[in-house]
Amino acid sequence: MTTEPNHLDKIRERFTATAEVFAQTVRVMRVEEAERLAERATAGLSNVKQLLAIDLACGPGTFTRPLARRARHAIGADLTPAMVEKARAEAVRDGITNIEFVCADIYALPFADSSAGIVTCGYAFHHMTEPARALAEMARVLQPGGRMAFTDIIVPEGCDAELQDEIERARDASHAVTQSVAQFREQLRSLGLVVRSEELHEYWFDFDAWMRNAGSAPGDPAYVRTRSLLEKRIGDDRCGLRVARSEKSSGGLKFVHTMLVLVAEKPE
């Protein structure tokens, strides 16, 4: 996902090491989100059954499979071979045949200009050191009149992105930067894309479950460091995570992520 070899290695290492637990987690928590994104991306497209859909940073294919059920064909692309293998297995398990998965760098996609009617990306921009460049590559492969749809965590308006990123990087070295809605809008505007819809929603996380999904257990250095940083933010929400104690959470700590769901169109 990046031109920086060291960061590229961090992404592959993180998602290779956590491929199994990550696939299990998103099977539970992101299936409905994936369906909603696919529905938003295809709403009103009369020719959707004739279109190619490309899902980037596809992971285990959670966002790719709903597209395949709607489009002519769907391709999921991911940087990490272990994730591509998971995605293929998930598609076979679901009996989906108009789907394929490839390893690819989002900054240098192996697809021709204007080859896809739909291009999506789920929860990956915060791993990218150059998100604007990734959006430009997505726009390149999108045909005129086609739709781009993505979802990712964002920094709420008025909050401190650096504080949030410090916490995210302590948990996961492959995290790069969390953007704001305004930044995404400006990047899309500069590419000539028109925003059709955007939606913000919140998701509360149990701290231990969140750390487990990144391959970290209580006592691990990353766990201890991340917990310490979050606890410092209790009662101080400049980071935008609204950290709080919780007797119902296994780790006694909870916080919220704000997610953006955005659909844009490439003018004809």
C-alpha cells in the first residue's frame, strides 16, 4: 500500500500474522457494513450487472463478496498474500464463482484505465502514507460515470489527529495516518470526482478485543503502551475517541471510532 519499503513490510507482517483472527473478526463485525457499502455503491445503476467491480485492500474479501453478488464480476486486490488466500477460501465457502483475488499494490494497480464501473476500499486508507495517491489510482481505473465507494476511520472535526495517530500506531505499526472528512472531500474534488453521499457512524470497541485483532495480548509491550495512552485520554477527548471505563468490557476500557462511508462518481 505504500512506496516506502519499511512501511510496506509493516503492513504485510501485521496482516500475515493476524490473518486468521482478522478474518474471523470481520466476518462478524463488518458483514452488514459491507452489504451497505455495496448497496450504496450500486444504487441507481441500471447496468450494474454488466460492470466490473474492483475492491482494493480487500483483506479476506468481506467487501468484495457483496459486490460480486451485484456486479458482473468482482476482483479483490490486496498487498498481503495470506489475506488473498483467506479471501479465496471465503468465496469458495460462500459458493461465489464470479469473483477472483490478486496480490497488488494500491499505488500501482494492474488494471487498465477506465476498466471498472465500481471501485471500493474498506478500512485501509489509515494504513497508507499517501492516501491521496491511492485515491488517484482508484480514479484512474474507474470508468466515466462509475462509482467509487469507501469506508474508513476518521478524525472527528475539531479533534487532534496527532493524538489519535499516536494511539493507533502504538497498537499497530502499520497504521499511517487518520484523515478527516474535509481531507477526503478535498482529495476527491482535486480528482474531479463528485461526492454523491456521505455518512458518519460510530462503533464502540472493547479494548481487549481491539488489541487481540491486532495480535496483541495483555502484557505485550504494544498492549501496555496503547492502554497507557488511552487511559491518559479519559476525561480529555482531544483525540476524538471518547475513552471511558467500562465494567462490561473485558479489558475494563472502551472507546469509539468514527467511521466515514462515502460514495463519489466520476463524471462522464
